[in-house]
Amino acid sequence: MALTDTLARPLRDLRISVTDRCNFRCTYCMPKEVFGKDFQFLEREALLSFGEIHRVVRLFREEGIEKVRITGGEPLVRRKLERLVEMLAWHGDLDLTLTTNGSLLAQKAQALRDAGLRRITVSLDSLDDATFRAMNDVDFPVARVLQGIEAADRAGLSPIKINAVIKRGVNDHTAVALARHFKGSGHIVRFIEFMDVGATNGWQMQHVVPSAELAAAIDRELPIEPVDRNYTGEVAERWRYRDGSGEIGFISSVTRAFCRDCTRARLSAEGQLYTCLFATAGTDLRGLLRSGADDDAVRATIRRVWSARGDRYSEIRTAETAALRKIEMSYIGG
């Protein structure tokens, strides 16, 4: 019988962080004020080994997962990552993909493809160099990310998805240009509402550019229309250019929560299993793996955690945010 949670949502996707380290200090993710030179990242032995990750994936496969996304931190700073890709690609029908900031992609793209990686997502928040350098906060240029995207394209890692977190007053003025640049390229730009992930990015509702507002702005210059989802639980809302030159997407976890169809679990670099992107408490799989537990015990833990899952943070947050804004508007109107 298929494994489902308390809201009848199946387990289909697993996000795996292979490191907590990143060579960027994006202001919405790992700001320098928190992740400065004295910040204590995980020691190497605290990270799950590639063998441990492969074992977990094998057991998750038995419980129904169809897709694995490798993440970080920045996953390409993990040494010999191609070896892990090769191990996971052994599951031939597994949808295996990776999300990267693109800084090391020009050097790594072909090796990742040769190891069996199928697709890749690159984070690129703006094509305006000054804006991008300010957002990554390590003065990294747009041109080198674009070189990585070109290398990934040559290697056959397609379709390439370009993720852009849009923050009002920071990079929203560059969004249409980003869409225009990749229009007709075969790559898919996905605009992400600025989210309150973690407690370090200073999230406020006033910084959110609703997807509907952004879609309208793009439509005025590059006419688009909505299209059906590829599958139940797909995060991005799909739109296509009316002239047939490709598609874009919008990830609207703030204004249009998608919790009811969420099929994703995530595994942290130190082996904590979380059932929601916004979760702050997880289940320690690393300790279980290293205690000598057999596959049945690990599998039973996975089943217990998922079957008890009732997470719907974004839906609750969206409802509370809407109520708060109504109160604020009533004061403004009064």
C-alpha cells in the first residue's frame, strides 16, 4: 500500500542537502551578519557520507519516491560530488537533478552529466551585474554564472531551469529583463516569491512581490498564458509565451500556498529528516544509520515520520497574512 501522510499526500520527492557550506552569502539566504567568518559550519565527519546518502535513497525508493534533488548550501563545493551522482544514477528510472548557484558549473557540468545527472537548476536572481553582485554579497559576476549555464547546456543537462528569488525594492525591476533574456532559449525561468525560510533573512511581507503582479508585468511586454501542471504536486505554476517561444514559471508559496499537494521530504547535510521546507525540528536518521540499525528499522522510521505528517505551514501562514493585511488596511482606511 502506498505511503501517505495524514492529509493523504504521497511521498514522491526527496531534497538532499550534501553540505551546509556555500561560497555565496546571498542576503535572503545566508547573510554575512549571521554566516560570517566565525560561523561554525559542520565538521566533515558530521556530514552524511555518500554511502549513507545512497542507502537512504534506496530505502526511500522502496517507499515510492520518484525524484531526488541534490542541494546545499552549494552542492558543488562538496568534494567529488560526481561520485554521489553516479551512485544515485544507478537507479535508472530515478528523476535525478541538482540545484546550484552556478559558480562552479562551468568546470563541473560535463563531469556531472557523465556521472548520470539528468537535469539542473541554476539560481540567478538578476542579469543586472551590480544587482546580482549585491545580492550574492561576494561580488560574484553574472557573466560567470552564464558561462556555467552555457556549459550545462552543451553537456546536455536540459531543460535547464533558472530560479530567481524576487525581492521588492532589490531586484524586482530586473525581472522582465531576465525573462526576455532566456525567452526562446529552451531554458525555463522560474520566479520565486521571497520566502521566510529560516530566521536569518529579515523576511517581511512588504518585501514580497506576488506572482500575480509579476506575471502581469511580464505579460505587458512578453505576452504569456497559463498552462496545466505537468503532474500533481508540481511546485511551479506554468505559463507559456503566446508566440510559442517557451515557458516560464512562478513559485508562489507566500500568496498561493501549495501545501495540499506537497509530496516533498528533505534530508539535511547532517542527516535530519524534515517533512516541510519550513520545519525547524526533524528526525535524526544519521544516528540511526550509524547505530547499526538494519534496513527494516530505518524504513520503519521513514514510514512512521511520513505517515504522521500533517505539515501545511504555507497555507496557515497565507491565511494569517491575509487576515493581518485586512486589519492593516482597515486602519489605513480609518
